[in-house]
Amino acid sequence: MKRLLLYVHFNKYDHISRHVFYQLEHMRPLFDKLIFISNSRLSESEVQKLRDKHLIDDFIQRENKGYDFAAWHDGMEFVGFDNLKQYDSVTVMNDTCFGPLWDMAPIYDKYESNPNVDFWGMTNHQGIKAGDIYIHEHLQSYFISFKKRLVESSVFQKFWKSVESFEDVQKVIDNYETLYTKKFMDAGFKYESILNTIPLNDKFFHSNFTIHYPHVLLDAGVPFIKVKTFDLTQHLAPYLLKEIENRTDYPVEFILSHMSDMSLPTPPYLLDRKAIEESSQTYSDTKKLLYIFTPTISTYSKTFEAI
């Protein structure tokens, strides 16, 4: 299978976190071409680290606008919309997740061998009414893989060519994230997700499983956990870390280091993971201090001298 990956990156400190390197190292073998698209201003030395590890084929530095959909559009435009048709699949994803927790190759094999699936991803979101707005059922966009039949279609080409760089994230959500699935389904294409949340909606209060129910994702074998899960549901974070350690080989230190960098002040769930290392030096109480007090009319000075 000839596959293309368009990978979008953003880091507010303009560097590449260790979990991103890990992610690319485990995804890279699946793809004939991997394009790294950064909305951060990365230094040449940061980009060179990717090249030295042979993790990317091309790098796109872009202005931080339009969010993921505009970045993926720029990646497709870089390849050439007609040239996309030469690939058996085009995958778009971003660095907003930790993982993969498990090998991705069997997952790709499963969906690519299924003739009834035209695009697939990790999790879907039920259709819900939010005030006066109806949010359509959609495949969540942090990871989507489009198969050749869909990529070659006019509806796919028209949708991605028309993507604009909206400054308002809500416009991105309203026009792209919550609509693309419906557009493709209306054109006769079918999707599947590793975790189909639709049958579960009557059993759970929240509709966004990626944030509120990470244990359900683990049970379903979803290989990615959203970064913001650890910030938005901190009461679950200690248990989630332990479950990842127990069920997978994923190095949780990448989670700890990234969240320590990004979350200020340090969130409570990280405190029990930050133990002070034992020192080889022993404590001594044999030192004596001489305290000298020299008063003046308006000031005084204190001097401590070790004896």
C-alpha cells in the first residue's frame, strides 16, 4: 500500500516534545511519504533532528493560522491535489495525542482490507443539538485516514480545495470539523471508527469520549489519548497513567515531561510522580555558625561565617 501522512505540529514554546518524536518513529514505517507541517516557528536545529532520524520527507513551516484544517490543506496543496490520487490512502493527523499505545500496522490492515470503509479514524461524535445549532455526527479530526476511492472523488477534492484559514476556531469547527463527515456520507461514502460512541450515548452523560472517558478508549483499543484529557479531567489522570503503564509499553515519562512543560503551575496529578532522588551525601549537624551583629545608628548588617 502506498500511503501519505500529513502531520500537523504546534508547540507554544517552538520546540518538538519527546512524545512527538516517539509518535513519528512508530508511524513512519507505515508511510511512503511523511510531510511534517508546523504552525510553530521551529529553529533549523529542531527540524534537523527530524531529518537526522529520517522521520520526515518534507517540512512545511507556516504561519499559525487556520488551525489543523488549513494546515492539512496546505500540505495537500504542497503535494498537489491531483498527485494525492496516486496514494492508496491519505492520512491527516496532529500532535494533540499521546501514542500510539499499540502497533498501528494491524489497524491499517483491518480498515484498508474492508471494501465497505472509505475513511476511518479513532473516535466519532454523536449528532447533538447545542442551543439553536445542530452538530452533525462526525469522525473526530485528530486522526483521519481517507482511502483512494474517496481521495479521487470530486466531493473530496472540492472540500479540501475550498478550505480557508479562518482566524476564529469556531468557524473551523462549524465549517469543517463537524461538516466534512456529513458531506462525504451524503455523497455515498462510508466511515468507521475504532470506538463507535453512538451506541454508548444513552449510558454516558458526556458526548465527547476523548476527554471524559479515556478508560472507554483504552478498552476499545484506541491507540491515542488526547493531551488535553490530562488537563481537563485531572481527577482521572492518576488512574489513566497507571492504566497506560499496566496495559501498554508506552513510556509514560513522555506524558509527564510534556504536561510538566505545558501545564503551569504543576498539576496535582504529577506531584506524586516527582520524587526527590536520594543523595549520596549524608547529613551533618557538626558545623557551627558564628553570628556577628553590628548595630549602627540607622542600619545594621548581619554576617554569617562558617567556622
